[in-house]
Amino acid sequence: MALSRRSFVAYALGAGLALDVGDVVVSPRSAHAADAVPPELLAGQALSSSTVRLIWTAVTGAEAYRVYRNDVLLVEQPGTLLEDTGLTATTTYRYEVSSVVAGVESARSAPVDVLTQRADPTTVPTAPTNLQASSLTSSGVKLTWTKSTAVAKITGYRILRGAAGAPVESLVQIATTDGGTSYTASKLFANRAYQFAVRAVDVAGHVGPAATIAVTTKTTTDTSAPSAVSNTSVAVRRYSASRLDITWGASSSSDVSGYQVFRNNVLIATVEEPLRKTYSDNGLTPSTSYTYRIAAVDSAGNVSALTSGRAGSTPAAGTVLVTRGPYVVQTDGTSARVLWWTNLATDSTVDFGVGSFTESVYDPTPRLQHSMLLGGLAPGTEYVYQVRSGNATLAGNRFTTAPAPGTAFTFAAVGDYGGGSAQQQSIANLIAASPAQFLQTLGDNVYPDAQDPDPERFYSDFDNRFYKQYGPVIRTRTLYPANGNKEYYGDGAAARNLWSPNNQRWYSYNWGDAHVLVVDSEQPLTAGSAQRAFVTADLAAATAAWKICVVHRPPYSSTTSSSSSSTVLSGLVPLLDQYGVRLCLSGNSHNYERSHPLRAGAVNPAGVTYVVSGGGGNGLNQFTLSQPFWSAYRSARFEYVQVSVSPTQLVLNAYSDTGELFDSTTLTQ
């Protein structure tokens, strides 16, 4: 009988053989009751008012795990990850997990108590009213509307577009406004009947009903073909035996409305602006070569010359590829979570150790997105690791656990970066080569709307504007993301990809002598709100030498008259003053600005230094105001910051996308 590699390993162990699996020596274990031990570590977090995520360390030889909620068996399953749904808001649930080895159940793990979150408002925003079109040309139209009403904060409006008369559900989303009530659609095709729809999006995850309008663009007499796409900009990426992903650069012509994609000289798709310059070609034949060419099409329908052919081959059927990651999240002194994605649903293994692979954890559950909890780690220690799924192995990775207080370390922070620019790539390369032990983002991680609709079929902005540039960074250091407004435009895709602690909105963590509080500027901070209660309790309990706050919208920004967030200024800054926070990192304004230390709005050496670091790569905002008294340094440039922390001082260095150190400050106790 033919056995899979994993089945052979299980068979050999049962037969008492010793195996060398890669770099990991697996010793034989007989199936006795003594082998049934509980998971070393069980972790739980309340993702929402009704869902708790549980993850636990794998037990060698376990064929199943039994999960208990409030002392009642909830489920028996082979995997080490469970999302328990249908729970009651603001209710504490106690969980325990046992392993089953050769039919013998272990004792239960140490219990974990998880308190579910408060319930979000359930009222959906109303439809926008008074939707009107103006400034109609052959390639554009301006849409305006009256704002929707909602219980939760409206963070933006989705703009959808399609053929006149088409049902709303068939329209394609082309943009999301940042809360404004107007949108100018450009790069349209001339003399075409369009239907537009506008829908409100709130921070509770609701999308309201649509207002619609039909317009027909004007005609044009243009007969000039647009400039061709650069041949060298075309790339073909393997995803699976039936899918290749094609990407290309923009034509230099300003009137381009779309791009034609040719496979083996046959037109297979037209990708219309402002959709991405990417195309996922599905339904292909395994182990087959295909050649792709791209042409630009302008508003009048004139077509450019085709690019030269770019070839790509599908792998053999059943080939497993790691398509995203691996990456590390939620590391502390003794544990870490390793995540990665594959093109086919398959099992999960992480081999890890100090200097070499000495331990291995395994989950047989077939998954596209893999997650494994590593426990029993030593604080302040660098670990190497590799991930294995099916016939795919990806090594060359490492991470460092959080050190104990008293140990100096460095971390990196970057905001407003996920736009796919050359500057974003340069900054990612600098961080990957830096001594930073973790990356703290400052929000707006993926532009324009953090969508990831169907990873099995589509190459999304997460692939093209996050994993592509920051893959090497988060393979070798822990990722701690903050939410910006863009994260609320993607139907929860940011949470599914980034795996923040707590409710994936606001949270905190300790790293050496630093306590880092991550605040969600899109969620309420007013008295009585859940987030304010969390912030107050968290800062009051924190005992670290340095308290650092991260919030996307800055309370102090001199970019424009409205770039300082009044919500953060009134709801958060007094708490930072009260509880001795010394550094606050923000983004949102696409530039760099550092304040003097401030307390109660006045310069005070013992106050909070506010730093805006929103120049991560998605364009720049020039300063339109005179430099105010509280601003110590500002510059509209692409940049990121490094923060070095020791028990007695905190050093902040700001680096440009070329690696130039252009600002530095030191805070002392």
C-alpha cells in the first residue's frame, strides 16, 4: 500500500523506527497513556462579541484534540485552531484543550478565560440621497451626494460601476472615498452608458444600500494610439497548476482607460481603469507554457502596440506552493504564531529551534491559510524556522522573542505605505536589513481599500502591495499592525491577513522595557466607549519604563487645517498625559513631523513626543500651514522610523527611502 510522506512518518513511528525528517530528528514514541499530554500552551482572544479564536501548541502523536468550553465538550478535531462562534457579548468563557493519542485522552490544558467584546451597533447605514452627476466629459464625470446616516461612524463610500441597467450586485467596485460625499470618475471610455452606485461603509462592518445613477459619456474625435506598455514591466507569476498571475506597468499616456491581456496572441480580458494592472488567468492546463502580451487602450478605443511576449509555465498538478509568507505575529517572551498561505489546501508543519531545527509542530488539517502556535520559547532569543505544507518547504526564516526588561532592542515603524510604489519597496528593503526585532505599522497597510476577495482565484492588492514588498521583513521579525481607515474598506480582509491581538482593532503588548498601546482611531474614544475603557485600564496597569502609543490619525499634524484629529486630541491625548506616555507614533498625513514634548498642549520636557510617520510610500502631502510652535521638525519625504529602547533612554531615528538619517531625538527618564 502506498503511503504519503506524513502517513509513512506516522507508520514508522508506530513501528518504533527513528526518522530524520529534513533537519528534525523525530524519535519513536509508543502509543501509551503516558504519551497523551495536554497542549503546552493554549491561547484565546475574543475577535468580536460572538467569536473567540483559540489556538494551541501541537502535541506529538495526537490524532485529535478535545476542546472544552465551561467544562462541557465543545468539539473533537484534528487541528490546533478553532473559532468558536455564536457566543454572547461581554461574557466570560473558560476553555481547556486535551489531546488524544492512540485513543487515550490526556489531562486538560491550563484553562484560558476569554471575555467576548461588546456588541457593535447593528443598524445599517442608510442609502445616500440626492446622487447627481456633473462635469460630464468623454472620459470623466463628477458624482456628488448627500451623506448617509448611521449609528456607527461612516468611514467612507464605495463607488461601483458597470453597464447601464445592470443590477447593483453585478457592478464592480472601483473606489472608496475617505468619507467625503463626492467622487470624480476618470479614465472612462467615450460614448459609453455607465451605471454608478454609491454605498456607505461604517466602522462596524456594515455596507448600506446603494444609490444609483446612469450617465453616458460624450464622444471624442481622438484617433491617436496611446503609448505602449514597457516590455520589461510585464511579469508572470505561478500560483497553481491552473492559474498564472500577470502584472504590468502603466502606459505613459494620460488618457488610457484600460489594458488588453492576450494569451498566446488571443485577447482574453480587458482590465479597465482604475482597476489594478494585474490579471489572474484561471482554468489553465498543468505543466504548460503560456505567453502573455499587453496593450493599452485609450478613452476613444485606440489601441497601443502590444508588448513583446512574456512566458510563464504552470506547475504540475498537485504542486503545493507557498504563496504568502511565512510571517510571524503576536510574539511575546515565550511564544509566537507563524502564518503562511498555500495555493492548495494542505497540512501544516513548522520546524524551529535556536541555530538549527530541533523541534517541530504539525497540524493535519488541510488549509489555505496556515497558523501554528510555537510555545516554550526563551525570552530575547533568535529562532530559525521553516514551514512545510504538502510538497512545499520554505526555509531561511527567523524571529526574535520579546526580551525581558533591561535588554536594549530596536523596532521599526512605518505608516501609509501599501501603495506598491518604488519608494515603498526601498523602505521595505531598508527595514529588512535593519536591526529591528519587530515592525509596528501605523495604519493604511494596503491601498486603496485593503480588499482580498478570493485568494484562490485572484491576485489582490495584498499580494501586489503588501506581501510582495514586506514579505522579507515579516519573515524575519514580528508584525504588529495598526488599523487605518483603509482597513475598514476591505470587508474584514485586513483582520484575516494580519492577525492582530485582542479584537484586531485595539490592543497592547510588552517588549523589553516598552509597553506599546495600539489605538484604533476609527473607533470611538469617547467616555463610555469600549475602546476608552480598554485604554484607561491598560495604561493604568502598565509598569514598563517606557509607554508608547500608536494611533493612525495624529493629534498633532500641521499638514492642513484639518490634519490634526480632533477625536484623538480630545479622546486620547489627556489619557496619554495622565498615564505618563512618552512617545506617540501616527500616520495618515503622508509626511514626517516630530513635535516637541507636549503636555496639555504646552511644551514640557516630561511630556509626550508626537511623531507622524506617514511617508511609507503612497504619495506625499506637502505642508500647507506655517510651522506651529509645537512642531520641532517636519519634512514631506518618503521615510520610516527606527526606535531604540533601553531602560534609561529612547532614541528615535528617521530615515528616508534612500537610507539617509534626516532626524533624530533622544528621550531620557
